[in-house]
Amino acid sequence: MEVKLAQREKTIIGGFSVETTLENSGKEIGELYKEFTNGKMQLLNSFTENINEYYGVIWYTKFHEKYKYLLGQEIIIRSKDFEIKGIPKGQYVYSKFSKGYNGIKAWTEFYEKGIPEIGYKPIEKKDVAFEYYPNGLDGDYELWSLVEKNV
């Protein structure tokens, strides 16, 4: 797995979310994707005028117990129609994965091997990580995590 460092500016993502736990995430995030592709995606696409790039943003709502998963796109103008989450400015690591590569396996490898092997650790206080789909939800994807040097 190739892991790269990158500086990012603040990005605002708007979309639709579900609050879940690790145990229920497969079912609940699966339902969110189904709702998204059955109408909500078109609403968001018409607002952003973007039909290619998508984000799956993850953050804890109860540390290591519950988290939110927001499926959406970068937005410039806020709208009451969408939940909003900011991806903070900072230093990130990311890794690319082929379409069809198991997401849970990818996140596990990314956090347990990829990030530590380059001498970094996630910043859990800001605990934002995300999936980035540059060419649609059915294409290759990247995993991103806000990090700091592991000293």
C-alpha cells in the first residue's frame, strides 16, 4: 500500500448522513447509499452541478462508540436541504484503492499499517476521515485521514 502526505485546505461537504456504530454500519450505511442513489444523488447533483466527485465523511459523535457517515459532495453555498460537515485544513495522509476493494479491509489496513509505517498517527481530537471518489461512487477511491507525526 502506497501512503502519501498532502496538505489540504478546508473543504465543506454537503449531503446526507446516518449516525451508526461499527456493529451496525454495514446495514445502515448500505441503506444510506441506497436512498442516495434512488433520488437524493440527483438533488445534490443539481445543486452542485457535479456528477463525478463524491465524499464519504466520517467523524465520531461518541468517541469510539458512535459515528456519523455523511455521503455528499463539496459545496460552496450552504443549503438547508443538506447536512454540512467541514473537513479541516491540515496535514493528511491518503492511499488509493481499486473499485471493488473491500472498504472495511481498506480502512483497517490504512489505519493499522499504512499510517503507522510512515511515522504518523491520526489526530483523534478532530477525528475526521473521509473517502474520496473522484470518478463516481462505483470507481476507484481514496482514503484520507488528518494526521500528526508520531513521536
